[in-house]
Amino acid sequence: MKLEAVSDAIPGLFDEAEENYLQAIDDNADVLKETYQRTLNDGFKGMAYFVFACSLVGLVLLIPYKDRRRGSGDPEDGDPEDESDGAGDGDAAGDALPEPEPEAAA
């Protein structure tokens, strides 16, 4: 008999606890929303700082490579495409095709 009374009361206690819990959430809704939004904003701000720091580190690491620009025309910059090896491949500015010889008048 005693066990049945406890067994019948437990579902009622869970329902009451759920109502109290939901009421407490509703009572503190403004504080919860403000805290949630502030935490979310702090997280995005931290992520922005992290991305900025990574970008700065990347820029600092790229400083030694600033003189290696492609197609600068300076053979001393280490670009092998700009160096002429005298093969006359026709794609460099100094490799002109020979002029055709004039035909002899008959």
C-alpha cells in the first residue's frame, strides 16, 4: 500500500518539477538571453582576433619572398622564364625572327 502511494506520487512530482523549472526559465529569460548573446559575441570577437593574428603571422612569414615576383623582367630575381639562354625560342622580347631575304629581280 505504501509503495503504491509513492509510485502514484512520483509522476506528479516530476510534472511539478518540470513546471517549476520552466517557470524559472521564463522568470530569468532576459538575463539568460543577455548572457547568451554576450557569450556569443565574445566568441566571435575572439575568433576575429585569432584570424587577424594568423594573418599577421602569415604576412611576416611571406616577407622574405617579396622580391620573387613573377614576370618582373629582371633576370637576377630568380625567375627562370625571364632568363635568355640564347636558344631563340621566340617568346622573349630579345628573340626576334630573322628578316626574310629579298627576292632577286629577274
